[in-house]
Amino acid sequence: MTAFARDAGLDPGTMPLEIRKLEQDLGGELLVPGGVKRPLRLTRLGKKVAAAAARVPASSVISPHRATNKRVSPRPSCDDPRA
């Protein structure tokens, strides 16, 4: 989940909270916990939500940064004097 959050530009620390809020809003669990060597799995409701989300055009998705009006600065490179 941490790698997914980072790839999506989200804070990995808030992912469990956001998932719980979504589960409360939808009235059911979305994920089945994995074990030591087993990944998380989607519940039946989770699969329905994932299928519905896959049908949403990417151009209509609002990034979390735009939704909160946060300005996101690119990370300076090693060659950047601001680093």
C-alpha cells in the first residue's frame, strides 16, 4: 500500500484513514488483510468499487493537490542550487 500511495502522489500515512472513511461512507469493508506473504485482497464490495473507478476517465479525476488548493513544488535536483 505504501508503494501505491507514493506512486499516486499520496501520503502513505493517511492511506489507511482514507480507506476507513471510504468504507464507512459505503457501508462495508473494501479490503481483506493479507498475511506475512499474502497481499491485501479486495472484498466483493472492493471489486465493485474498483470496477466503477476503472470506468471513470482519468481526465475527470481531480488530484488531491488541486482539490485542496495546495501548491506542489517539484523536488529540487542534485544540480539545483536550492537543494
